[in-house]
Amino acid sequence: MKKERKNIFIACAMVFLALAISQSLAFHTVNVDTESIVTFGNLGLKIHETMLDENNREIPYSPENSTPLTRDGSQSRIVRVENTGRQPMFVRVSLDMEGTDRNGEMIDNADALAGYTWNQTDWTYSDGWYYYKRVLEPGSETKELMTEVMFDIDRISAEYPGGNFKLDISAQGVQSKNNEDEALKAVGWPR
């Protein structure tokens, strides 16, 4: 009986020791959140924004160089995208007009006050983005997305005299290798 008590005591001590060790280990466990990053080559792009000067020569666009609006409310603006990376890619571009009134207050509907003369042969529009219809090879440049901005000059003059407008251009690219066969179906676009 003494021997059985001794064995029970040893068994209890071992269980207690095992619990103590596991509790001790639990206090020394550290959880670290990690992020897996997978890349498929080197993608890079650059937006080229130009305009026609008074002699119809294409020059880099800058607000200082911009020509005044014509009577019909149009202004030269040419947008292309260059693949500066080492992989072929699909490209998409968004055009967002921002405006302020003469007091510097934001105009909520500035996009509704402008339109674009855009290249429907080489680009297609869907869900707020203009998608280039071809794969853009490294070192190459898209055909022009647009050639001019057209403002609703009558509405701007009536509702926002002295207002200022700015075109924001955003471009994104996604690898075309091992992807779908056209930009609209491609997966992996940034959100």
C-alpha cells in the first residue's frame, strides 16, 4: 500500500510538473503577424502628360504652359503611359477632375463639368477606368488616351465664375504574363 501511494504521489508530481512546464512555455510563446509578399517580376509605369502649344507642337504639360480655354471650352491635353519596368503589363488609367470656386471651396460635381476627347480605338472604358486594349511591352508607350479636355463653359461661367479646375490622372499596371488575354479580364488590379 505504501508503494502504491508512492507511485500515485510520483504520478501526480509528474502531472503537476508537466502542467507547470506547459504553463511556463505558454508564457514564453510569442505570436508575430507576418505578411507574405509575392512578386512576379518588376512592374513600373510613368504617365506622360503633354499638350499642343500655339504652333501645334507637342510640349510637356504644366499649368504654367497651358493655353487658355477656347471659346468652345476645350483645352489641349494628351495622356500616354510608359512601361518603365521589365515585364509586359496591362494598363488602366482614371481621370478625375477637381475644382474649386473663387473662394477656394471644393466643387462637388467637378467631373460633371468636363469631358474628354479620348481614343476609343486603343482604349476601352469600364467602371471608372480607361483600359488599354493591348499588352504594354517594357520600354514602350501607349497610344494617347486623350487629346483634349472639354469644359461645360456656359455652366462653369454661370455657377463657378473664377473657379479653378485640375485634372488628376492615376495609372495602374498588372502583369500580363500568366494572366488573362485582355485588360478587362485581368486579375490582380490594385484596389
